[in-house]
Amino acid sequence: MRRPVAAGSPVVVKIGSSSLTRSDGGLSDAAVARVVGHVAALAQRGHPPVLVTSGSIAAGFPLLGMEKRPTEIAQLQAAASVGQTRLMEQYASSFSDHGFTVGQVLLTKDVLGNRAQYLNARAALDQMLSFGVIPIVNENDTVVVDELKLGDNDQLAALTAHLARAGMLVILTDTDGIYTDDPRFSENAELLSAVEHTDEVLDRVRRATGRGALGSGGVATKIAAARMAAFSGIPTVIAGADTPDVVALAVSGEDVGTWIDPRTESLSARKLWIAFGLAAIGWISIDEGAVSAIRDDGRSLLAVGVTRVAGEFSRGDAIEVFDGARTLVAKGISRFDSSELASGAGSHSSAIGGEVIHRDDLVVLT
């Protein structure tokens, strides 16, 4: 299942706050130097690297005289504003010691939702890499309030891997990879060496482990990011930031961390945004015939197959689609609001006025 990254392919490396900070929550110079060493070695092997990093708040709050990481949004924003500059200074200095120039890229997940922004971001990354510049990507935490949630940079890394057309996403964290249980509390926890992105074991681990076992974002955000990358056809390796030569080993196809195998075919940028960039407002259940039509035949979802409507949503909102056993089948953009769909559920398309979700707006997730 494991395989080396194709020669010359970009590689996205993500490092989280828990792997960059000291015990008091402040930024660790030694940790920054360590991840820079991993990424510089990647560039020296001929793989253009992109670094997705957390740590702006950790770098900023001590400079504001705070003894610990704040919790209020305004204070988090202020710390991120100050810390982003400090973080970039640290990276620029450390990468310079290895002979590399860096550039800052501030992205948000909704870049996939705007075609012009998506193309501009891709062009910028391509140009930076062609110049030999190492892009350092972070969320714009100063202004994007919703994106201050811990762990969001995991999915940002998957988005960046899609933009960069990366050959691999490497998520560095403070454990050796994904375990079958929380290794802090279970003696029977086993490291998962390699799994398919659809393996049910990932769902069991995500439900059982909870936050914190794999860094500040927790195991759930890392599994979500790996699955997002998988839908782009990109494999993910989740491994320990302290492991010697960890990134070089990962791109060589060596047995390090947890390898998550991707789909053989990737989604378009727009469908990737529908699947992972849009929050689902409501959900519907569909019968077996409708499941087969959208999953096996690639058809649009029709009202005749809808058996239940839940939540209040408007036309153009994203909704999740479940089968009768409450297994998630798909996600898409509804062409009806919840009240219209509830009254038309089970009806012929001509009675309700068209498809519930057109196949161009529908992503099958099973």
C-alpha cells in the first residue's frame, strides 16, 4: 500500500501547535528548528515543500504579557496578529540557515468556493515553488473568527495539498501516528501502520479517542483531513514530529507513522468544497433505490426517493444524505428549502419541480 512520492512532486507538511510549543504554551525555538530541518531536507531531496503551520497564537500571547493562552476571541485575535509576525520571523531565520527563502500565504477554507480565488491561490503557490520559495501557510486567525477552532489547520493542510497538486500530505503531531485506542490510557492501543481512507477502523478511532490524543486538534480533525486529501487522490502520513528523518522516511515510502491510502480518482475542486468546505445545514434520508441511483449510476437525487427531511435549510444550502440505516451516503446542495422538500418527499420530480440535488452538486461519500 505504501509507495514513494513521485520524483519532483510537491509535498505538504503540516505541524500543529502542540508540536511547536513549550510546556507553558509559548513557542519553542527548538521545535521550530526541528520542523524546519524536516522540511529543508525534503527540498534538498527534490520535492518542493509547502509548510502549513499553527502557532501564531502561541507565538503572540507571551509578547502581550499574558501568562497563558487566552480564551476570549478578541484576545486570541490580538495574539494571532502579533504572533504571526513573530512566527514568520522565526521561520525565515531558521530556513535561511539552510539556504532557503520563505513566503507567507494566508488562506481560508472557503477559497475552494470561489473559482477565481482558487485559481489565484494555485497560481501563487505554483509561482513560489518555481522560484524555489518555501510557502508557509496559515489561517488568517486575526479576522476569521470561525477558523480559530483548534484543529482547523489539519483540514487547511488538506486544502493546500489539493491546491499544490501534492504527491503527499504529511501531518506531524506529538504521537507516532493513529492508534486503535488512546495510547495514554490503554495498554492495548496498537499503531495503525496503513489503512484505506474508507476503513471503518478510522471511524471507530475517531469516535472513541476524542480530542487531544494526536495534538491540539485531536484525532478526528486529522482523520477528516486525511479523508479530504484522499478525495483529491493524495495519500496522507500522520507521524511523530520528534521522529528522526520522519518526512524523508514518509516520502520514501518507508514504514513510519500511519499511511492513509487515497481514492484512485480525485474530486474536482468544486466537489471537494461541497464535501468538506461547506457546513451541512440539515439532512435527509433516502430509500435503497435512490441510494443505488446516486451511488452506482451517478444520477441526480430525486424527490421520489426521499423518506425523511430534518433541520431547517434554504435553497442552496448543503445537506447530508443518509440511507435508511443512518449511514452517510452523500452530501450536496439542495435545490429546495426544507419545507418544500418535506411536502414533496416521495413525489415525482414533475410534482415538486425538478431534482432535489443535481448530480453536479452531489458528492457520494460511501
